[in-house]
Amino acid sequence: MNDIHAQEVAGYRKDLRNRHIQMIALGGALGTGLFLGAGGRLNAGGPGLAIVYAVCGVIGYLMLRSLGEMVVHRPTSGSFTSYSREFLGEKAAFFAGWIYFLAWVTVGIAELTAIAVYLNFWPIFQEVPQWVLVGAALLVVLAVNLLGVRLFGEAEFWFSFIKVGALVVFMIVGIVVILSGHEVAGHTPGWSTLAEGGGWFPNGVLPLIVMTQGVVFAYAGIDMIGVAAGETENPEKEIPKAINTTVWRIVVFYVGSVFLLAMLLPANAYSGAESPFVTFMNALGVPGAADIMNLVVLTAALSSVNAGLYATARILKPLALTGSAPKFLANMSEHGVPMGGVWLTTACFVSGVVLNYLVPEEAFEIVLSLGAIAILAMWAMICLSHLGYLRAAKQGTVTRHYYRAPGGALGDVVVLAFLLGVLILMAFDYPSGTYTTIAAAVLLPPLFVGGWYLAKANR
């Protein structure tokens, strides 16, 4: 195992600093799921949505702590793919690595499509075909990734800085409006606004339970910190720090923002057609609010694609080293970049360009639901790997260190039960969730089984 680990980390540069790691961890959780998706969810579920974000945040934290314990045990850019191999076996590593690849490819294509939609908001881009805008965005993130991890870290730092800055400004403005008693679109913001919209659960609890799957999707990317560990100076110190600080920031930005939005305007004032932050700013009469927030959500989408291209390339390298993926995926450039993985993911993203050329209206929805299932599987593999790690510790083959997941195995079981519940909810979310779950159940098992035996035959 030590020989494989040495090959996994060979060629990488330890160029990520503390500020990069902090922003990568935070930026992974702050995406279009909050900036764009929260409006429709507030309308359907009401202020109780903040509770759903809090519960999913706790689940995400438990998952992250399990990952963090394994990262401190053995830092590697292979992240939970490597831990799956070490504690569950090669078949588990094969599934973990390729499901991670599938998750980020689908998320990347969805976000590339969203980028084109956001650019079309401005008249200057409205005459440009959607597939051209998608292709241009892909070229930008490809260049960032090819030139080394330092440039990637800087790009993610500033992408996240813009997102965090926008949320801080919104929260300050919102709190000032509430404290001053200033009316917004005929409403006086505060506790009374919650009652105007029908209370905490205007449509009952069921809509909130159903939309849990979308909230989990919004948290996709917080696991990115495990991949970044392999290119971080002193990961044993920096990764635990980043995970711990990410939690309270998620509480402040996700739960705090959603609750504040519900206090500023009645929940039924928001919609899925625009960012809830734009809805509030426009109601307040802030000039250029729509343009500013559109730039923020554009940044969030670019950040997601950039991070996905970075992570998939590094997750695939351990698979290539053990024969579970083509050997070219282990090739490293002089800049310390796994070139094979970058180009394979880019090729898959190009299929997104083609998809946007063929069916520009349906491209986003086609890949979004499949990505949600892949993310559930990805989080499940992290917890299963941690259970394998705990079993190894009990057998004495590894020694547990100071940074331990709270609750131990119980925390993993709670996360796994929660993820299973979300999958069941997706299956009953007719028609899109039902069809996607059936398609995944029919297509993915033979795809992975066939891929395993094909890789085994070519070793």
C-alpha cells in the first residue's frame, strides 16, 4: 500500500496555501444551488427551508469529518478513491473513482449550460449560439487547469471571494433594512413577514421533505477538500482547520441567508425564475442588482466547472496506477498536472457542448438528475470507506490519530441512512426523479460491472 501511495503523490506540487484551502472548502459549498435555486425552494417550502439546509449541513459535516480523519491518516489527491482501495478493496476503488468522475462530469455539463444561460442575460451575448458560449467557458477553465495547481488555487480563491463578498453585502443590507424598519415592496421586514407568507410551513412539511434532494445537490463540492489535500503544504494541520471552519461558515451563509430572505419578503414573493437575492434587491430598488447578481451566479458556475475538472483528473490517477483505468490517465505534466485526466474530462465536457448544440432547452435538466444520484453514491462511498478504516483500526492495522469523526461509526450510519432516504424521495418524485432513478438502476450496474471486467482483462 505504501508503494501505491508513493506513486499516487509523485509529481504533484505542494503549491496550495492555507487561504486556497479555506476558499476551496467554502467555495465548494456555495454555488448556484444557493444563489439561484433557493428562490424556487423558498416559494414552495417557505421559511422552513432554512431547517432543511441546516439538517443537510449537519449531514455534510459528518461526511466531511469522516473524510477528514482519513485525509490526516494518509493525505493523497486520490482522496476517497484511495481510501476505498485501502479499506474496502480494488472493486470498491473502481466504483468510487468512476462514480466521482461521473458525478463531476454531469455537474460540469450542467454548470457549463448554466453559464451560457447566465451570459445570455446580457444583450451583447444574446445573438451568440449557446454552444459557442459553453465552448468558450470550457476553454477558460481548461487553460486554468493546464497551467498548474497554483493558478487553479488562485482562480478558486477569487471565485469564492466574489461569492462570499456578495453574500456578506446582502446580509449586511438585509440586517440594516430589518433594524431600520424600512418597507420593502409594501412589507415591513421582520418576524411579521414570516406570518405574511403563511408561517414556517405554508404548504406543509411534505414539500420540504421532497426538496431535500435538491438541497443535498446544493452542497455538492464540499468533498473537494479531500482531493486538494495531496497538493497542500502541511495537510495534517490545514485540512482539519479548513473542515472545522467550513461548518460554521455554511451555517452562516446557507442557513442565515435563507432565513434572512424569508424575513425580508414573504416566501411567495420569490420564484425559481430568478435569484432570490435579485428579487430582494430589485424590490428594495437597488439599481443594477440583477446585473451584479448575474455576475455572481456566473462566477459560481465557473468555479464549479473549474473545480470539477481539477478533481476528476486527480481522482482518476490512482485508478490508472492499479489498472482500473487506462494508463495514460496517470501521466503527469511538467507543471505537476495529471494531463490524461484533464483531457478525458474535457472530452466529456465537450459532449456537453454537443448537447447544447442539439437540445439547448433540455440540456440542463438531462444531466442534473443523474448528477444528483452520483453525488449520493459518492458521499456513501466516503462513509463506507471510513467504516472500513474504523474496522482496520479495531484490528490494529492502522492507528487512529487525534482528528476523529464525531460519533465514529454511528455518524457514518446516520449519513448512509439519510442518503438512502433521499434516494427513495427521488424515486417518488414523479416524473423526473422517478425516471432518472429507474434509468440509473437499469444502466449503471451493467456499466460498472462491464467496466470492471474490461479493466481487469487489460491489466
